[in-house]
Amino acid sequence: MPFRTVLLDLDGTLVDAFTTIHRCYVHTLPQFGRPAPTLAEVRAAVGGGLAQAMGRFLPPELVPAAMEVHLAHSRQILLEDVKLLPGALDLVRQLHARGLTLAVFTNKHADSSRRICAHLGLTPYLAGIYGAGDTPWLKPQPEFATHVLKELKADPASTLLIGDSPFDVQAARNGGFACWCVTTGTHDAAQLAAAGAGRVFTDLHELGLALAR
């Protein structure tokens, strides 16, 4: 296997948190004079960090206050609906058993990411969990990728990012490493291929078989 380090996006890649995320927007936006969004609208907005996603629904001057409301509600309901996507735990266990270094690399709030990983049994297999608030940067800013690789003592040439969105593809490109994507999150195969994903898979089962080969 050419990869020695595997970075894993969280929402839409390892876990399905869209019910929770949608509930938070439904709770938040009416407080700022906006209608409750549909699940499809929320799925289309997320990926680039909470500020950018909230900006899809609200003018810039309302975004900071709305983020506070959203995050407060998220902390309350965070673990009620979140679940592992099919094949996620098996993939993480198998890669860890092969001696690869694994880490979560996400634009989700870092504290929430750590709570979710602990709750779903992922944490013992991870060398790190890096999310929003840990650094001044988010994907796809190259500084975020550089920071994570430095923390993990990883070489970009032997690093793979597994994600579900063009933000992941661009983050990998900016960081100088490969990106494989799954269609279990926010974008379909055509969109991911157009964004430049190295390979695109239906789910983590299929991706895991490709890694094994």
C-alpha cells in the first residue's frame, strides 16, 4: 500500500450527522426571521465550515449571532441522532491494524468532532482529531493541511485524504496529497470527479476494497 497516513473527513464520510445539523438550522434560522430550511437545502450548504454555510441563509451581520445559537443547540443534541456510515468502523479498524496513521480532518467544530468520535468508538484508532477552532484555518486552506501533517509527522507523498466534497479535493490539492471520495455525503460522483477527486466510490466498503488491493 503506497499510503502511510490516511486523513478522514467526518460528516458525510465517516458519520451521518445530517439529521442533527438540519435540526440545528431549523432551531436557529426562524430566530433570525428566516424560514426553517429543508434537509436538502442544508446538505447543499454545508462543507466549508459553519460560517460559510450559515452565510448561505443569512446576511453577514447576522452570521456570528446565528452561529452561537446553532452551536449551543448542537452541543445539547449532538449525540442523539449521529451514526456511523456503513463500513466506517471496519475501515478504520482495518487500516489501523495495518499500521497506518489515521486522523480526522474536518471543518466541523473540533470539540463536537471529538465527542462524536468518542461516542461512536472511533477515537482509539485515531492519532488525532483536527477540526474548526483548533487552528485559525479550515479546509481547503493549505495552512490547515500543513499543520495536520506536521503534527502527524506525515509525508504528503504517502498521505491520502478520504472525503465527500470538493472542499476535501481542494484541501488535498493544496496540501500536496491524494484524495479519494465517497458519494455518501454532499456530492454525487460526477461532481466529485469534476472537482478532481483521484477516485470516487459509492461507499466506504468499496473504497476499503480498493485500498486493500
